[in-house]
Amino acid sequence: MSLQTRDPLNAFLDHPGVAVESAKDGPLAGLTLGVKDIFDVKGYVSGWGNPDRHAEAQPALTTASAVQRLLDTGARFIGKTQTEELAFSMIGQNVHFPHPVNPAAPDRITGGSSSGSAAAVAGGLVDIGTGSDTGGSVRAPASFCGLIGLRTTHGLIPLDHTMPLAPSFDTFGWFAKDMDTYEKVGRAVITETGASPLAPPDGKPRLISLPALDELLAGPTEATAYSRMRRRVESVLGPVRAAKQPPFGIDELYWATRRLQAHEAWAAHGEWISVPGRRIGASIYERFAFGKTVSAQEVATDTRFRTAFRVALGELLGDDGVLLLPTVPCAAPRSASTPEEMGAFREQAIRLLCWSGLSGFPQISLPVGFVDGAPFGLSLLGPAGSDLALIRLGRRIIETGA
């Protein structure tokens, strides 16, 4: 029987069943795994969310090393999961496939591009779902589907045998419902070397907020929910102090992110998507094509800006600072929203999500809130290399802050 016919959430792709070996013992033994269809799995085609790519590609000869680490520690592969087309969207509605269902809010989107993995984990079809986060493709679906989702420190986890989108932004991530599973995966894919940031003697980091980010919430209902989540964090980790905004405008950060990502995405895939007759969604093509218009001068200017921003944010955080922020401006948009409404959401969301992407620092989204009955995540953003420390802080918030 095909995976798709056993899948009421449209989370998995309809691949033939090819055996994938995993260790019999290990910290992930007994846990099941879905793999986003941009990561190679030996014996399976990586279709990248596009039917032409799937038809042209050959079965992979090697499994992506990040996925292999999970198999080597006992996770059992169930199948490959849907991705938005070429992983260049945060909505989760691929025009070529039935849209994944958000089990936590069935009338709302899952988010993307790691849509299938988020749906599979939220719906209990697997324990672990791999994702990638270039512009928010782990953090946004995690918030929408009531899951834990970490955008890892850029470059921390290798991305060999993985579809590139914008390499200076691309990161490996994963979803799980509970912190025990999430931390086990973190320890499987991340190796701690030396002293880790966020380990003060009293066990409590310095919590920071930036009012300009809080103001990006969609409205008073979201602000009320976020205030409730923030009080929960404070009850566990201590007070949050408002910090002075780094000398960079929100819109400046947004546009630097948009231009640099699109420029890299066009360099990676522009030639392929431009083949006459290529089947590709209009909005996805337009997003890539924007990268063609970005000039070398703009890239150079934005790169200098990015470096300065990374330094300034690093100085704000130091070794013990954690920035609290909403993961996204609101709960998941409703599936029946118009393209204009989806676009407006995306533009606002990027303004929150780009802080981690542009700096390369890790950010974890925690499922500790609701808006109108739908999940709504709060995020912790820490200094480079604080990934496992953020997971441990998240565990304390979730397990002792209810």
C-alpha cells in the first residue's frame, strides 16, 4: 500500500516503499521519522516539491548526513514529506499536490515550506519530522501547528545532499510535540564543543525584549495572548527587560533579507526554472525572478549591512542574553484566505523571522499560546551556538511554566 493512501493529512509523498536501514538501538530507538523532500534518502527521489524535478531526478545514492545521524541513533524512517515548491514559501500550499492539513487547526494552513513534516508530527503520524529553515520554514509551521521548532545556528549542522535554496541562510531543523523527543534529536545532530553560551551560574539567562518587534503583532487579541505567554516565561526564568533597538530599521532588515535570499535562490535555480515549459507555480516563479533583478551593488551593500547587524545583535545578546519575540504576527491564516491576505501575512511575518535568518543565530519556537483556539508560538533567540541551551530553556518553560 502506498504511503499516500494511508495518510489522511496529505503529509507524505506517494513513494514506493524502499527499505531504509536504521540502528536497532540508540536514543531515538522506537521513534518514527518523516523526512522533508529536499533531503536525500538513499533509494528515494528528491522531488523538491516539483513534478518536473521528480521526473528528472534519479534515486539518491547517499542519505543526507543530518538525516543519517537520526537513523544511526535509532529513528525509523516512515517516508518523505511534502514541501512547498522548491522550499520557497511559508504558506504550505503547493499547487501541484493536495495541501497538507493542520491537525491543530484544520481550517488553517500548516505553513511551509516544511508543511508535510509539520502536519505529520502534529497529527501523530510520526514522532519526528525534519525541516529546513531559510526564511522561517521550521519556525512558522511550528507556531501554526502547535509544535516545537528550532532554526539552528547557521552552519552548525551540515547540509550535504540537500537542495540548496539560499545557502547563506539555509539551516537544518526538526519538529516534535514534546521536549523529551526534541532534546534527544538535538543531541543526535548537534555536538557541543567547549563552553556553551547561556549557562550562567544561576541557570537563568538575561531576558531581553525589543518593543519594535512586539509591535509587529497583528492586533490586540494577539498582543493579549503574547503577554500571557511572556508572563509564563517570566515565572520560570525571571523578568524580561526592554532593550534599546539596535541601529537598524525593521524595513531595512526586511529588504536586505528579501534581496539576499532571492539573489542566492536565483543563482541556485534560475537556469532550471527558466527552461521553457517548466511546470512551476506563478507565485513561486515570481519570487525566484525577483532575485534576477537584484544588482551586484545591492548584494554588496546588503552584505555589509548584514555583517554590521550580526555584530550589533551579537553585542546585544552577549553570551547570556535571550531575545523574546513572537514567532509570527498571528495564528495560522485560514486556508481559504485570499492571495492578497496570504501575501500581507507573509510580508509582516518576514519582519519577525528575519532576525534569526539575517544574523545566523538560533531561534526556537515554543507552543505555549493560542489565539482564537489556534496555536500561537513564542520564540527565544540566543547567541550563536546556544542551540542546545535554548532547547533546555524551552523544556523548563513548557514543563514548569504551565
